[in-house]
Amino acid sequence: MNEKDKQILKDSVDVIVSSIPALSIAWGLSKALYGAGLKLRQQKALEWVEMVRDNPGIFTHELLIKEEFQDGFVFALEKYITERSEKKRIIFRAIFLGFTEADNQVQFPLEKFLHTLNMLNEKDILVLRDVDVTKDKESDRNYQVYPNSSRNIDNIFNLVAVGILLLDLSSRIGSTGIPFVRITLFGKEFVKYLT
């Protein structure tokens, strides 16, 4: 990207922020803390402020001036500009929109969701889409995501390690190389943001 393109990008971010006056507080905090990072990752910063601009029904003036929102905005923006995967940034924005719509932003597990997303790779996320996430009583049983197949077994264990799946440690008759698992309550909440 040449210098002219960088300046146009920077001006675009500043124009969007200036068109949403209440956003200037959270943006100013972000620039003060991550100024150099924002300059180096202006395209991602532009994606972030466009998300705010494109959702005026969610990012209301009342929301933008709340300290809880501003703290979440600054925290999330830092993580967003360092995320390399475009697919994960889409999920990231969905999580942040969930945070903004939460009745109690202080209680919303923003940090945990973003940390979990950071720990997953794109293949883990694809495997997670194959996990049974229905909430009926029958689905709370332990089962094999890929019965009689050890494909994606490493990804299953990654999902266990981050707390999305729970490993069944009960004894089984015979040898089972494929783990039996079930989704945790946290996993059910996390999966909502994958769509």
C-alpha cells in the first residue's frame, strides 16, 4: 500500500469516527493506548469503525457514552487489530455485537469469548460446526462427534482444552480411540456467534 492509500484509509477512519460524536471518547482512548498499532493496521481499524457506523440501531448514543461500553471497545479493538484471520475477525465482530446488545455488559464474558476465539484455529472452528449444539435433553448425552473415525481428533481435543467440549471420562466396554464428548454451557453460548 502506498502512502496516498494509507492517508486515504486514515482519513476514512477519522471521517467515520467524527460522524459519530459519541464514539470519539472510545476511539480517543484506543488511539492513546494503541496509536502506533492502529496506524500500522488501519484497514482493520476501518473495519472496526465501519461496524459501528453500519449498526446505528445497536450503537446508540446512550450506549457509546457508557463507560462499560468504552472499556469493552478499547479491549476488543486491541485484540481485533492483531487478529490475522479474516474468518475469525468476522466471528470477532459478531461477539462484540453480542456484547453491545447484552443487558449487562459487565457480566458479559467478552474477555473469555475473545480469548477462546484466539486459542482456536480455523479448522477447530470448522469442526465445532459439526458439534451437536441442540439444547434438548437427548443431546446432553456424551457422543462421538465423528463416530468410528479418528478424523479431526486433534481438533476435538483442542475444543476440550478451551472448555467448549467436555470429555467423557467414564469407562467404556472395549477400546475407543475416538473420544466421547458433550458441549458445555459455555460452548453453547460461544457457538451462537459462529453463524
